[in-house]
Amino acid sequence: MILLNYIAAFFLIALGMYTIVTKYNLVKTVIGLSIADYGVNLLLISIGFNPGGTAPIFTWSELDYNSFFVDPVPQALTLTSIVIGACVTAMSLALVIKLEEQYGTIDTRKIRRLRG
Amino acid sequence: MNLLGNVLSYQHFPIYAIMVLFMGSFLIAAFGENRRVRNILALLSITASLIFSLLLINPVILRGEIIGYWMGARSIAGGYAIGIALEVDALSLFFALLAACAIFVSGVYSIQYMSRDDNEKEYYTLYLLLCGGVMGMVLSGDLFNMFIMVEILTFAAVALTAFRNTARGAVEAAFKYLVVGCMGSTFILVGTAMLYAQTHTLNLAQLAQLVPGNMNTATKAAFALLFVGFGTKAFIVPFHPLAADAHGAAPASVSVIISGVLTKSGIYGIIRITYFLFQSMGLGTMQFLLVFIGSVSMFVCVTMALAQHDFKRLLAFHSISQIGYVLTAVGLCTALGLSAGLYHAINHTLFKGLLFLAAGAVLHETGTTDLNKLGGLARKMPHTTVLFLIGALSISGVPPFNGFASKWLIYQATYQKAVESGNIGFLLVTVIALITSVLTLASFVKVSHSVFFGQLPPELEKVKEVSWGMRFAMGIFALLCIVTGLFPNLVTTYLTEPAAAAAFSVQRYIEAMGFDGSAAVEILAGSFRYAGVWEPVSWLLVLCIALLAVTIAALAGRYDNVSLCRTAAGDSKYQLFYGGEEQSFSQLGGDDMFWGFKHNWRGYFSFMHRLHSGIVNDYALWAVADLALVMLFSLIVL
């Protein structure tokens, strides 16, 4: 069951990279970055998953050696990663808007004043 | 009193050094409307950060301690690190000092340099975020924390690249940097996640304890992901086009940080994962990987630099060429090699910072960095010219400046490695390093000719020298360039050798955080001794005597002090058969020098020109291809 998660995660990362490499539309490049990011989030969450575990939220009195919960560290990592992913999307879309203003196009093949 | 003593204990200094920068950034964002308040806040935080790093020299470098600091006193439970740690050994502190110095000088410079831009508040907010990210990354003892800091510095660097968003190509450069930089960050995060899945820890010391004994396919893949991820931060081949775009478009004070400090943090990441986490540097194949990438970066970037005609873009390519030297020396995995590489890292930060600041001074006064539009500025900006020449001589490796000392050590280290290992390939590396040095000198002859010497274009008649604040900042770098060149023994004894020794004592690194380091692989390092005697002070005398002789000869001979000015009506140089005699000199443009060399190598240059296509998809493809190759390589050899 969890294997499917890993396969899906790496599939999403690969799909994101494929999108970035092959699509000439800047907005699609941004979408590719997001897809790769979702793949990483899925990977992180799957790593911390214990089948049958509860949410890792306890008070001191509740916590004992019989408590069985999923690993909280990857969840914290995932939250951070989601925030960073949102920043990437926001910032790159802002840059796309500026690029469209300056170059009049969002085709990557035409945005190449800096080369050589 | 006890509390105060506790707060001022040097154990806390690493977190203070990081914190003051972030605090400064947030305070400026909140209260930075007033220019004076903003400048004071920025100067206070960069000075405080510098002081805290300097105060750490005594315990960490001189007494050889390793500071292990657990945030919130959450340390180890059940044999696993549960808190976030900072771990400062001599290697971390070395890079932190480098960062703090460059941040300080560049901060002083930007107060004058950025005074004509609007949105200065945002500039300082982002600038201090970038600095805090670098500082946090090199002092961190936690892999995920390193990733966070890498993201912070990437974002701040991207935003600052696009800061002058009306400048030519700034937004384009920022977008390309963002796409490939984020791919690199994604690689680092996936690598971190895969290591966590195998070892259930993120602490660097504990990873160094657990990873080498438990190598499997996942950890090997994680190595490739981390290596390529940090490679994008160091801009080594194949990520060098982004460096050229980003350094070229960013304001000069930011270029200093991106090229002098951000690339170093990438190198730091690579040293951490190869020497510490995976302890794989003992393998000949791993040395080959680093030396190969380093040599290719060195050579490709210097030839790319020769073909440039924009001042800052040219400097950016040189920057990566010098990073190639550092990576090559680090990849040798000998004590001398690592020490030489770190020495070159210091020197690179100093002379490249100086050169970028000089380029910024030229841009500030003339409004352009196009080599074909500049010329003859030595008459108008004499101090900047002298400072630039010190930087140019340093980067070209002319004795007695600092570039020579470290390059000499790198030649010796590669040669010694070739002798010790009996591998002819390392001799080839020595030769490539020498050729690169010659080409560097050639392209700086071109820059100094077409910017500072030659004829003054009429439209630059009114150019003035830059303000004292900017000259002061450049002067600090120039002074440090000369000092580190004249006293190489002091630099190696007190900075690079402790840092190199720290890189070879993985066991101490693990045990400093309270883990069992007995299983750490000890790499035989060799000695720091090097053959050959190098007397920089006598070379300084030789240089002074030569300069004196030239001056006397020039004064004794008939010296026409004519003021040359390029006529607006076109240059008679181009009137091939019937012109040319009217003017005794004609300006040689940046593109014209070395035309014969470029003509002979036109196949290579046009191939390179086509390769650096400027299309972001190509660069992304290179990143993916690089990852695939490194992953294949590490799956086979690790």
C-alpha cells in the first residue's frame, strides 16, 4: 500500500521535471515546479507513516510506551516544504508577469537576451 | 550576574551570529522607512555578526574545540537527536568568517552604492536575509536546517537579482535562476528525505555516524541528489550560465555576496556531504568526480569569459572558473590540497569582491558595463583603477598578490597527488590549472585595457571618482588581498590548516555532539608540507623596483602627456587602407583584442555559444542530465 505512495511520489517528481524541461510556456514551467514539489511532499509524508498509528498529538499524561503514532518529524518537514512551495509559485508567477510586461511573450524560446 | 555570564558564553555565539542578521532584516522591514534608522540597523547587524564570528576564532580555531549547540536544550533521547543543532567546527567557522567579512564590506559599500535606487528598505531586508541564510547554512548541524537556509538564501538571491527590474535581463536572469535553483533545492530535499527514511535522523553528526555503515541504493541515490543540489548553489558546471546571468544582472554589492559567499556555501555543502556524511573521499573515483567537475568548470568558464563583452558577466564567468580551482583542490583529498583549496576560497572572495565592487563603481559613475562603450577611465577614476588593478593582478595569479600564493599551492598539490598516486591524470589537471591562469590574465588585460586605459569616449568626459565610502570598502578588500598574499604562512597556519584538519577528523565531529564516532572512516591526509620556497616579501620588492624602473624610464624619456579622446566621428582604425595615420592611437574595443585567438578557436567558441542558448528549458535539461549522470556514477562506485 505504502509502496504505491512512493511510486506516485517519484512519478510526480519526474513528471514535474519533465514538464520543466519540455514545456516552452513559462506558466507551465511554474506548474512543473509545483508538481515536483507535491511529489516531494507526498514522499515526506509517506516516509513518516506507520500503518495503524494515530496523529502525534499528546499531552504529557497521555504519552506512554504503548502510544503508537506516526512519525511527527516528516510532518513538520512537509509543512515547511508546503510553505516554501507556495513561495516558489508566488515569486515565479510575479516574475512571469514582469517578463510578460518586458518581453511581450511568455515563450521561453523568445526570452533569451542573456546568452552565450 | 550568573545569567549574564551564561548569555555571553561563547557557546551561544553561533546562534547570535545568525540571529542578528535575521533580526536586522525583520527590524528593517518593520521600521526601515527612515534612511538613517535603516542604515544604522543594517550596519549594526552586520557588524555584530562579524564580531560574534571573530570572537569564535579563539575557542574554535586556536583551542580546537567543536561547539555543539542544541536549540532549546532538546538534545538526544533514546540514542537519536530530537532537537535542531548547530555544530561549529573549524571548517564551519572558516566559511562563516569568510561570509561575515564579505557581508560587512559589501554592506558598507551598498550604503552609498544603493543610495540612488528606490525601495532601499526592501533591498536591506533581502540583503540581510541572504546573509543570514548563508550564515545559518554554514553553522548548521542539521541537514534539514541546511535545506531551509539554502531556500532562504536562494529566494533572497533571486529577489535581489531582479531588484533593478528595469535593467537589461534582470528579470530574465532571476527567473532562470529561480527555476534551476528550485530544482536544486528540490534535489536537496529529496536527498534529505531519503537519508531520513534510512537513518531516522537529520543531525549531521549522527548521519555521519550511521550513513557510511549502511550504504544501500537509497543512500547512494541520496548522495547524488545532495551533490547535484549543492552543485546548483555553487554554480559549478553545468550550472555556470545561471551564475553569469545572476551575477551580471544583480547590483554589484549583491554580486559580491552571490559570487563570494553563496558559491562558497555550495562548496561547503559539497565538503560536508563528501567528507563527513558519506566519508567517500577516500575513494579514487570520488576524487575523480570532484576533480573532473572542477577542472571542467575551470577551463570552460575561463574561455566563456574571454568571449564576453559585458564587464560583470565576464567577472561572473571568472568567478565560476575560480570556484573550479577550489573544487579541484578540495577533490584531491590531501591535506595540502584541501588547505590550498580553502586558501583559494578566501582569496576568491577577496579579489572577486574587489573586482565586482570596482565594476559597480564604474557602473555607478558611467551608467554602463559594456566594455565597448568604456575606456580611459584611469584619468577620471584613478583610485578605482589602482584598486581594480590590485584585484586583477590577484585573480591572474601575479606575485606577490594572494592569487599567486593559493594557485601555487594548488599546482603543487595536484603535482604532489600525481607523484603520490602515480596517476598521470592529475598532471593534466596541473596543466589545465596553469592554462586557465594564463587565460585569466589575458582576459584581465583585455578588461583593464578597454575600461581603464585606452581612449576616453567623449560622452564620459564628465565622469568623477566614486565617493569615499565606496572607495573605503574596496580598499578593505584590496588591503586584505595584499595581506593574504604577503603572509601566506599566517593564513595557512591560522585559517586553512585548522579547517582542513577539521575536515579530516570526522570522528571528533561525531563525538562532539555526543554520538559514537568510533566507526568513522579516517582518511589518510598526508602532511601540509610543500616543496619549494615562496618568499612573497622579496617578490614585493622586485615588483616595486620594476615599477620604479618603469617610472624613471618613462620620466627620463620623452613622455607626451597628451590627453587622448576618442572622436565622436568614428574611429579611423576601421578605415583600413587610407586611414589610421591621423590618430596616433585608436581605441581597441573589448571585442577586438585576442581576435586571432578567437578566430583560431572559432569552432570551439561557436559550439559554446550555441550550447549556452539562454533557453531555460536547456538549463533545466542540463540539471536533470547532470543528476542522472551523477546518480549513475554514485550507484556504480559508492
